Amino acid sequence: MRLSYLAYSFSLSVMYFSLVLLVPAVVALYYHEPESILPFLIAAAFAFLVSVTLKKVVKGASEIKSINDIKKSEALFVVTFSWLFAGIFAAIPFLFFGISPLDALFEATSGITTTGSTILTSFNYPKALFFWRSFAQWLGGMGIIVLFIAILPQFAIAGRQLFFAEAPGPTEDKFTPRIKNTAAALWKVYAGLTILEIILLKFNGMSGFDSICHSFASLSGGGLSPRSQSMIGYSNIILWIMTFFMFFAGASFNLQYFAWAKLNPKVLFKSEEFRVYFWFVVIISILLSLSLFVNMHYGIWDSLTHSFFNVSTLISSTGFCSVDFVKWDYISRLLLFAAMMFGSCASSAGGGLKIMRWLLLFKILKAEMLKILHPRAICNIKIDNRSVSKDILDQTLMFIAYYFIMMAVSILLVALIERNTTIAITGTVANLGNAGPGFGAVIGPLGSYAPLSPFTKLIFIIDMFVGRLELIPFIVLFQKDFWSFRK
């Protein structure tokens, strides 16, 4: 890898992230919170200083005018470290409000990776800080690098490698000739849905500030709320509005773009992945509503509302709650855990293993069983009537294997540290899948990760980054050849 290219590309992403850090300072001015301005100015200045220093210190970096020929390994490096440092820079403002460095990094990482886990036990903080938590989630939901590709000329051509390094899904989702146009189209759909949700929430009785924060958090699949009670106490109409948008946060934005472009919602159901996603949400929600009606004695309307809301929030890895579901019966909690494990669609704001990979895995297993009965059979695996290449199938199997290895290691380590298997299992699934709350009194939907060991928090921080970057860049870091540099 060319060190000068890495320094130049990384310095660009850091410099533009420093501008993003100025937005909460404007919010602080609007809400007359002078004490909240300096933390964000300092964070922005620090990020800008790092950007300038990189260009000056690394020989040849300041002379580069274009990164059009950036290589895949270089793109993986830039994306991985851009996200890591985004988490560090995002954590700086939290330090000014009495939050320890590790907890600040945990909260910032949870926001930028749209995980939704929190260490906060008190919500007596300025509005600017809560806006930053929500805004960071919104930026991370579609992807910081994808945003830069959409709006910055420096990434116009080189964006292809960066785009797929940031979102290494099981299929290559490029639906316009230029990757810059693809990124711009995705952000248009994303921003449009966000604005629509803000209007609907405000119109139905939510305050303007909460409407913005909750819309940022729900469309991004983030789930960090400015309220300690999350969505508890809001009307059923508010909950159904958020259910709708959380559901689409977990659906492919590529597919939604086509549906909007053609003004035809039937386009969505032409996708095999979306059909599985839709029917899984419907079936699990109906089963959950029956469980709530029979076992928890909820009314019919409340059963349907809370089941669809909480299934949608966990399958899309958002992490809001409309009730403290830790108090639900065992069957109800098991159904919610299944939704958390299943994950969202590829090219969505949601996390998890992704439905497309589950689909491919089951098709691979079916094909292998067929070959046992018919050894000479040629099994052509298809998605939406299109053949899937052997390379993608191999990558899918590798991804799933590494994902569960990572999960097993994390569960084992946390179980040894915390002496609590509920925290270990549900905490790992929640953070690796970027879903946020786990189960149990400590890290449940109304709980906090604050009481956990510093080592557990570090493990969960790693899980969040790995889950958001979808494992591939993380695996590459352990390859010896990856760390071969030249000028």
C-alpha cells in the first residue's frame, strides 16, 4: 500500500468529519447553551489538526491531487481507520460533561455505528449533546464515507473502492453507471424519509427536538433516544409511525430507490430478500401479539402495537422500546431474540448477519443435500432469478463462519469477566449486530452498560465496529500482507 495515498485519503475524511462536528455547536447556539459550544469546537479543531498534520508529516501526501487509482486494500485501510477515528473524535465532546474516556468512547462508538447501547444513567445533559448522539447515528446509518462520495468531488471516481469497502454486502449493489450517483441516490431516499418522519411525528404531538432526534435514530437503525424511557409513554399513533420507518430502515435502500423512482411499491415485493423480510416481521409480530394477549393480558390493539413496534426495532437493529420487554414472558422474549438474530436486509441501515446471507446459506445447504441424493446434479443457486457466482457463495460462507467465531469468542470472554451468561450472550448479539439493548435488568431496554467491567466495554466497542463494518475490513487487518507499505 502507498503510504502517501493512505495519508491523503484519510486526512480528507478526517478534515470533512471535523466540519460535521461543528453542527452541534450551531444547535447549542440555537438552544442558548453556551457551555456546549466549546466541546464541539475543540473536537472539530482536534480533528482538523490531525488532518493537516498527516498531510505535512507523511512525505508526498501533500503533493497528491487525486486518488482515482486507489486500490482495494488501500480503500479498506482508509474506511476502517476513518470509522475508528470518527469514534474517537465523536467521543471528545462527551468528556466535557463528566463522562470518563472509556464511557465516552463507548457512547460515541454506539452512536456512530448505530448500535444504540448506552452507558448513560442520567439524562440531565444539554440538548446539543443529545442532538449529537442522534446526528452521529444518522451519519453512521447510511455511512460517512458514502456521504462523502455523494457530495465531494475528490471521491467522484475513487469512490467505488471506498463504497464497497464501507458496505461489503454479499452482493455488489451499484444501480447507476457512476458510484457517486449511486451514493447520492441512496442519500436522497434516506434524507427524504427522515424529513417525512420528522413532519409526521411533529404533526402527531411530539416536540420538534424529539421529532428530529427520534427520526435520526430510527431511520439510521440507531435507537439512542434523548429520553431515559425511550418510546415508553408515547401514543400508539406515534409508535405505528416509528414502526413504519424502522421497518424501512431495515429494508434495502437500493430497492426503495427503485420503488420511489417508478412510484410503484410492487417493486419491493419482486425482491426475494424483501419478501422474506416482510413475512418474517409479520409472522413473528403476530405470534408475539398472541403471546402478549394470552400470557401478558394485553388488549388486542396494544398487543399488535407493541409486538410490531418491538419486532421492527430489533430486526432493523434500532433498539428503541415501547415497553420494558425484559418483564415479558419467556416466549415473548424468545421471539424478540429471534428477530434480533435474524437481522435486516443488505444495503439497509440495519445491522446483523443480514437476510441475504441467511437466504444464501439455506440455498447452499439445500443444494448440498440434493447433491448427496444426486451426486451428478448441477445446482445453480439463484436470487431473484439471477445466478449467484461461486465467489459470492464462498465469501458468504466465510463471512458467516467468521461472524459466529467472533460471536463465540466475545460471549466466552464476557461470560468469564461478568460471570453472567445473559449479559454475555445477549450483549454480544446486540452489539455485534448493532441492535443496542440486550436482555436482563442490567443491559435491558431501560438499563445501561455503565456497571459493566472496563474490559467488557472494550470487547463490546470492538463488536460494534466489527458489526458496522461487516467483519471483512476487520479480518483483513490480521493479514500480514495488508501491512506492507511503500511511499
